Amino acid sequence: MTGFQRLCLITCVVVFGLIVLGGVVRATDSGDGCPDWPLCHGKLIPKTDKHTLIEYSHRATASVVGLLVLSIGVVAWRKHRNTPRILYPSLLAFGLVLVQGGLGGAAVLNDLAAEIVMVHLGLALTILALLMLIAYTAFHETDPLPPLGSSIVAGRIAVLSAVGVMSLMVIGAYVAVADYSLACSGWPLCNGEVVPDHSLTSVQVIYLHRVLALIVGLVLLALLTVAWRERAQAPRLLTLAMVAFAVFWVQVIVGAANIWTEVADEVSTAHLAFGTLLWVVLAMLNIRAHRLYERLPGSMRSAPSSDLAGATR
């Protein structure tokens, strides 16, 4: 393993941890632990009460992520300048991290507006997926990956699954920040009804979240079904689809536990952690299914324009 490959892997792990730590901030209502930005209570190193410490830890970890992504960009510029499929995503990742830092500051200065928090989480997931792609590309340079062998249909369902999970998590962030989590009492019913008859926005939003979770579950089931049919030529696809489906059901149970425990801090954090893990699995699946590390500029092999790279008909 080269130093650049190791740097990419470490950065992916730290970004995953940063997203989960953001869940801790939200679950413990520590978003205002540092009411100003970029300083905290007007200081570089603030006092250490509970909420301030949690929010400051999140900011400190974000700073570490910024340095790690900057390091990836610097190494890519110095050693991979003639490899656009490494250089361009690396520079893009650093640009997105700068935007993400600005969004974090905007969230604090706007009293944690739910809309900004939604975009903040969505961009964090995007950065994580992009860093995973950079890591895959870096490893592919020295150790070519075998084709996943998935079909066009499987690839399209994989994309739909990732889009669904991203949407589900972003809406979930809105639910949490807007304090709508308990608007539907009980689970799986909402206030004792299959379809709640209520005009309150809180009930409508949490019900939308639940319906979308059902749709994502059905899409993942379809992915698993297709992967099972293609298991002979694409065993790795089946493995990833099974992991994604299993993580999804753990996520469903943890989501229900949010209601049963009245949104306990630990359960709320676990809900985001398993959601992020599901995103990682699906990002991995899509990167492999579509061989994105070969479809970027500067790839060693040109992918057919009429089909998904690495797919079988």
C-alpha cells in the first residue's frame, strides 16, 4: 500500500467519523454549543462544558478533515498531475470541503436552519463518496480490480438505491433538526393510522420519511433479487447487495427505536451512523458496478459510451 492510498483510506474513515459526530451534535442539542463561527465563544480554545465540548470536537475534527483532503490534493498535484482521473476528483474534493465549511458556519449563524443542515449532510455524503472514488482509483493504479460482472439493470437499480438513501437521510436530517421525530407516535403506524389524516407539517414530513424508507426498502429488495439471479457471473454484486439489505433493516429497527425510546441520544446517533454505513456500501457498489475509476478522464481503458463499464448484457 502506497502512502497516497493510505492517506485516502484514513481520510474516508475520518470523514465517516465526522458525519457520525455531527449526529452526536444534533442528538445532544449541542449545535449552539459554539454560538459563533469560526471562533467558539470568541475564543480559539473555549471553555469545556458538555455542549461546547461536543460542538468544538466536531469543528476540530472538521479541521482535521480539511487538512487531510488538502494533503490529498497536494499529493495528487505533485505526483499524479498527469493522471486526471486522480487529480481532478482530488481538487474537486478540496473545493467541496471549503464549501462544506462555509455551510457549517452558515448553519451556526442562522440558528441551525433545517434547510442548511439538510444541504450540509447531503454535501458531506457526496464528499465521502468522492473520496471513496479517489481511493478506488488510487488502488486501481497498482492493483487492477476484477470486473464486478453486473448487468445494466443491476447498475440502474444500484443508482436508484443510492439516490433513495441520500434523499432519505437528507429528509431525516430535516426531521431531526425541526424536532418532528415524535410527530408520528407509534411504529409502524403513525398515530394509530396507516395513512394519517392530519394537516400538521410535522406529521406530513415524518410520514414522508417513513414512506420513502419503504420505497428504499423495496428498491434494495429489487437489487438483491437481481443480484441473486446474477450470482453466477457477479458474486461480488450479491455480497454487496446482501450487506446493503442487512444494514437497511438494522437501520429500520434503529429508526423504530427512536420512537420507542423517545429519541434517545444514543439511538439517534446510531440511526445516522447506520444510514451513513448504508450509503458507504451503496457508494462502493456503484463505484464497482459502473467502474467509475475507469470512466474518468485519463483511464487506462476507454469505457463504451453505450453501456455501463464492466457490465454484462
